[in-house]
Amino acid sequence: MHFRGEVDNYLVEENEVDFDYIEMFLEQMNNETSSFCTLSLDDFCYIQCAGSKEEMTIEWRYKTESGFRHFVIGRNQLIKIKRKVKYSAGGIIVRSNEVHNYKDALILFQVFFQQNDIHSLKYSFRETTEMFLEHN
């Protein structure tokens, strides 16, 4: 697995990280100098988050026969209002049920690290694949 993240406003990359490294990184995330990370198998299969350990958004992408599908991960809640998650490049608008913390990220990243597939977890998955596709 390949890990990319921001440390002191610089991009760092590591190959073959262990889960202790990922856990340490998620726990120290802040929305100013260390505000995002991605754990990936390749360009089409990854989990990533942005924000701080208190408030972050988490996305997941997996490979399909025709390309990929991309999702914003949320909790199953009835009330869903727009929220802004701050990170070093500004803010990301998500729904209130899509704002996570370090503990949520730890669970999601660990399952991805072990299985690459997080479908089995009891979260909602809002598909955003269309925003990555080129329109003719």
C-alpha cells in the first residue's frame, strides 16, 4: 500500500506502511499543516480524508471493469445539512452526516488496510463519481 499525506504543509509519501504509522498520522491531523492523507493500492482504489482529527471528510474509491466509483462516506442519519470541513487548502462542503472524527477514520482506514473493501461497514456511501468524469 502507498501512503500520501501532508506534514508541515509538505507532501510526504511512503510505500509499504504498517497500520501503526497510519494510526499515528490520523491522530495528529490538524486543519492547517497536516490536513489530508490517502492510503492507496493504485490510482483507482484508495481511501482518503481531509480536515482535522476532530472534523474530517472521508472518501473511498474502488476499481470497476469500466473504471472506478467514488464515494463520500457518511453515517445513516435523517438530518443532513451542509457543513464545511476546513483543511489547509480551504474548505470542503459536505453533508452533516459526512463529518467524521479520528475514531471513524481509524475504523475505515483499518478495514481498507486489511480488506480493501469497506462495503460491509454500516455507513452510507454518497456517490460522487460523476464529478471526476469528463463531460463532452
